[in-house]
Amino acid sequence: MAVAHTTALTLLGKYISFKADGFYRYGVVHSVISEFDGKHQICINFEDFYFLSDVDDLSILGEFISF
């Protein structure tokens, strides 16, 4: 996992940037998938899924507020 003290659920609704598959990505975390084997995933912008174990350089840029 990118940051040892970050839990997957705290990322919900956050605007983040991170490096995965050699590229920097950014977007809003819309869902978190928690699996029994401990391989948690995040969904960015309702379309892209990433395992947290594959995420590097995670930065929280802000929060998404919907009206």
C-alpha cells in the first residue's frame, strides 16, 4: 500500500493522484472494494479499478463535494 497509515475507506470521496502501471493518474475515489484475501481495490471516476498494493506516490489533493 502506498501510505502505511492510510486505510481504503478514508479515500472515499477524495480527489487523489497516484502512480500505477508506470503512469500518474488522478481522479475521485467513488468506491472501495474490500476482499477477504486483503487485496483492496479503489474505483476512480466510475471506470478504472486499481489494487491498492499497486499504487505508489499516493497524494490526497482534496475532497469531492456533490450538491
